Amino acid sequence: MQYTERQSPESIPHLFAEAWNRRDPDGIAALFDEDAEFVNVTGIWWHDRESIREAHAFGLEHIFSESELQVRKVKVKYLADDIAVVHARITVSGQTPTEDVPNPGLRTTIFSFVVHRDETTGRWSCASAHNTDVVPGQQTNIIDTEGRIQTTDYRR
């Protein structure tokens, strides 16, 4: 389904993916409030629409220039008639290879968007977003003796 307008909370992750796949950082930024917050998968925290735009412009040019982002599942929890939390399971393929990882695989992430409806326009806008990598079979992260982050499963 193609979303052309921010007509519902669930449209936000779909519009984010559509802008991503067009390599359109302005389209991504337009989904966010001027003073929006965004935390990426490594914990980098941006504090306004322009820094969100700049970070995505860099990422779409250097890290994700051949990538495709697909929305797999969306769940909306209304906190009020005009405020909602939107969770979206998203996959990203085609990430730019690095020297250490010449063939990056498919990644799955969970995006959390806090959205609200503008009283004047009726359009939904994002106040905050947080992106978290899904690491199957793991429970948490730890820091090893070399200072590197590693995932672990305490059930073993």
C-alpha cells in the first residue's frame, strides 16, 4: 500500500520507508516535529528535525546507498485520540559493505514512533523515534574485556 499522506499513525513507518527507499532525507525529516528526538540503533541521539535530516542524508549516501527498507508489521497503541505509540518491525537489506563485513546480511529492527495529530491539519507527526536492532536468540548486550559490545543469552 502506498501512503501519500500522514492520515493515520500507521502511515508514519510506511512513509519513513518510502522516503528511505527514494534516498530522500527531506522526506524523512518532514515526518518529524521541529523539536523531535531520534535515537538510532547504536544510541546516537538527535534532538531536532534538521539533525535528523542531516544524519539520514549522510547515512543514505554512505551507509545505505543501495539499501531497501521494508515495513513488515505495524502495531498502534493509542494513548489518547490524538496521541499514539507506533511500533514497526522493519527489515533493511543492501547495507554498504565494509572491510570487516564484505557481505552485510538482512537486518531486522523495531522502530518505536511517538506520534500526534495536529489539530489544524489533521495530519500525524512524529515527536520521537527510537530504532533498535533485533538480535535473534539473544537477551542483552555486554562489554567484553576488549571493550567491544557483544550480545549474549543468559538462558544457556
